[in-house]
Amino acid sequence: MAEPPSTKPLRDSAAPRELLRTSGDARQIERRLFLKQGLSLGALTLLTGCDVTDTSAVQSALDGVSRWNDRTQALIFNPHRLMPTYPESEAVKDFRYNAYFGQNQVPKIDSASYKLNLSGLIDRRAAWTLQDLYQLPQESQVTRHVCVEGWSMIGKWTGVPLRTFLRRIGADLTAKYVGFECADGYYSSIDMASALHPQTFLTFKISDEILASRYGYPLKLRIPTKLGFKNPKWITAMFVTNRFPGGFWEDRGYNWFAGV
Ligand SMILES: Nc1nc2c(c(=O)[nH]1)N[C@H]1C(S)=C(S)[C@@H](COP(=O)(O)O)O[C@H]1N2
Ligand SMILES: [Mo]
């Protein structure tokens, strides 16, 4: 008997917060996050009544389940609960590099001509130069980055809380999504509640040094409540919207909310 997955994602999503402390546990979260998408075709047929030999029907049913997971996860998101922080001595200096391409293809961004472009539901949409961005009030965090590929690492990042920036530019904080575009063609987006979380930062530095090119110079989103692929590097544009923006890996099957 196929049981609709009505309570399971709630438990799975509520659990990870404490589990983020060790890499073994981090792997467990990743498994949990992705098990949610692992319905068998048989279960899917029973759930949806669609013909599983019809691939587009299966795909749209899967998309439906994934969107349903996104909504459920968003509903149980606690905007005030903080992810664990660590002593600075635990921050790894030689941080692991990851992207969908190798280190020899890392985008090289010119600081003088760099601009952060703004669009969508924002009152003040003028582009920001790097000089402007560096004037913003900065804070640091020592948190764990968890990559879905099975590794995690503690790092220290410094930058402006995204909510400070969103207020500064007059973003519509009642909108649903904040989206990001990157110099390498990568893109991602997050829900507004997660964008306003106090530990969600636009960062300029890692280990007290301006981000090296491989780590996203000049601008990287650091969002410790979500998996690594929701931490875009080399950000060149940000927008606020009510239309679902998706993301590079998210559009290739990874769960969109991907967080706690
Ligand atoms: N623009 C861009 N941002 C990206 C990626 C990418 O390929 N392009 N990869 C993501 C993934 S999967 C991870 S784990 C982290 C890795 O960041 P790091 O190199 O600082 O460890 O960047 C994320 N941000
Ligand atoms: Mo990742």
C-alpha cells in the first residue's frame, strides 16, 4: 500500500540542524535530503495514477513532489534558529575548491569594472561597484559548509548580512525569492525567509582575506542553513521576484530548498 509522503519530509527536514556537526552526520543529511526524492516508480504510479512509461508525465509528477517538498520545508523553516558556529581555530585555511568545472577555468573578475547588477522587486536598482559594496557594514561567521557530494568543512567568511543589503536597496521583503547570477553561467535562488536569516551573508572574504578567485571573488553568498550548491560564487547579479527562478543544479534534479 503506497502511503502518501505526508509526514516523512517534516521529520527529515526538522532533524538536520544538530546533525551538521560532523562530516559523518553531514553525509546523513545529504542522504536524507535526497531520499525524499527517491520515490520508486511504482510508488509514483500509485500516488499519481500516471503511466510511468510516459516519461514527461513521470517528470512532471516528480517535479510536483519536489515542489511539494519545497513548500513543506519552507513552512517548517525557523527563521530565528541559528546554525552552529565554531571557534576560529577550527576554520580551515586551505578551503576545498568545488564548482562544475576545474580550477583552471575559474572566472577572473576585474575589480575596477566589476558591478553587482540589481533587478526585479527592488526600489533602488542602481548597480553597485566593489568600492560601494566594501562600505557596507561587515560581520564574520565561522560555520560549516556542507557539499552534497559528501564532504563538509568549517570556514570563516566575512561580509554583509544579506538582510542588511536587501533593506538598503529597498527590496520587497514580502516577495518570494531572491535570485543570483554568476560570472560562470551558474545561477541559484533562495526563499525570502532564508534570505533574511541572520546568518545569510554576501561575503567578500574567507579566512580574513579577500576571496581568492577560486572561492568566488569578489562576491559569494554564504548561507549555512543550506547545502553548498546554494552558495553561489562570482555573483554578478541579484534579483527579487515572485516567479520561481530555479538554479543550475536545482534544474538538474537537486532539491531546490536544500536546507533546514
Ligand atoms: N558560481 C558558482 N558557484 C558555486 C558553484 C559553481 O559551480 N559555480 N558550485 C557550488 C558548490 S556545489 C559548492 S560545494 C561550493 C564550493 O565552494 P568553495 O569552492 O568555496 O568550497 O560552491 C558552490 N557555488
Ligand atoms: Mo557542492
